[in-house]
Amino acid sequence: MKEIYLVRHAQSELNERGVFQGRLDSDLTPLGFVQARLTASFLRERGIQRIVSSPQRRALKTALTIGDVLGLDVEVDERLKEMSFGDLEGKGFRDLTKEERSMVLRWLENPVRYPLPTQEPLELFEKRVSSFLEDLLGWKEERVAVVGHGGSLQAIVCIATGIGLENLWRIHMDNAGVSLIRYEGSFRIVFLNRRCHLI
């Protein structure tokens, strides 16, 4: 059996400003650091044996905080980077929704059928996330924490459960939300976007 704890990074400065991030990077806010510590406390009792993180600052600082509390080193894996949203990165999400409402709503409904004009090709995004998940299943550790982003972690859930990336945005993970998927010959979602540790 393998238990995979999916941890979305804590609140970043660009999250606080409502900016469409993708490959843009930013530090955690003061609240974000608190969220990371609370998440670490939640995971401390879960017997985590390995932590792997996206290299992007908001995820890595979340992972390093967790690793500090758990006494574990953090590995960095490029395949956990957030999806690139191309030319739309850096725009305010509310402004973008007003200016390009139809495009954004179609993309949120089905990003496979209605991709953003300059985003990372979904087939490449799916390939790198699938590759990471396949490698993870070969690790000897049974309980792993994966710290990443809404897109990359939700893609792991879509791929693991076979529901396809057309449902990528029908799943939601909040900042510092924790999800657990379990593998015993097949994947099962144990819980999704748990946030009780943040209260």
C-alpha cells in the first residue's frame, strides 16, 4: 500500500493579490508561513517518510517548512511545476474573467477541448505529471508528501483516478489544503482538500 499526501502550497503573495500565477513565482505571505506550519503539524502524525516538491518558491518554501517540522529533507522534482498559462500569467483573475469571460469559462469547463491560447500543451503537461506518478509508485517509501500546485496536484488526481484532464478544474485544492490518495493495485481517494488543520 502507498499513501500519497498531496499538499497545495500555502498562500503566496500573488495568491493574495488574485493574480493568475502559473510559472510566475512569489514568496509566501505571513499567513502562508502560518499555514505551512499548521500543515506540517497535521502531517507530523501521519508517518511521512519522504517529501518531494515543485521547485517553484511558493511550493518549495511550504515543503521546507514541513520538512523542518518533520525532520525530513525535501527533494525537488521539476515535473511538479505548475502548468504554464503563457501570456495570461500575471493578469488579475477577476480582470481576466471580465475581459475574456467566455474563454475563461470554457477553459474551466473543459481545458482539453478549450485550452488557453498560449498555455503549456496539455499532452506535455499530462506526460510529465504521469511520469512523476509512475516513478513515485516505484519508491520504497509507503507514505509520501507531494507539495505542488493546484494544476499539478489536481492533474495527479485526474490521472490516478482515470477521470481525464478534462475534469482538471472540477477538482479544487485550496492553499495548504491536503488530499490523500491511496494505492493498493488501484488508486482510491481517501479525502480531498482537507483544511481542518488551518482552523
